[in-house]
Amino acid sequence: MNKILIENAQFTLCYLLMASDGTVSDVEKNLFLEIITKNGGFTKSYAESIFNGLHKFAKTLSYKYDY
């Protein structure tokens, strides 16, 4: 079975698509983790650290541009 290698830009794109409505639900988060672990070949712990980093970064940008 061939695995699709996921690059950092793809992590970001996947997250931004989920967060485009302003929130990321638990269902979306779990789907993100499943994609990263199954297709990317990473551990769940590593996938969660990627998610948490993206989630924190997006919140930081929101505060930066909130007037």
C-alpha cells in the first residue's frame, strides 16, 4: 500500500480549511489527526502537537488583527 507523504504546507492547508468557519470542532480535529497519522505516517502524539501549534498560531493571528 502506498502512503501519501504530507508536507508542512499540506498540514496548514488542511487545518485552515477546517478552521475557515472560525472554529474547529472535535469531529474536525479528530479527522485532522486521522489524516495525519494514517496518510502521513506520524504518531498520534506528533499529529496532536502539529494540530495544537496550528491552532495556537491561528488564534495569535486573530488577536493581532482584531480591532
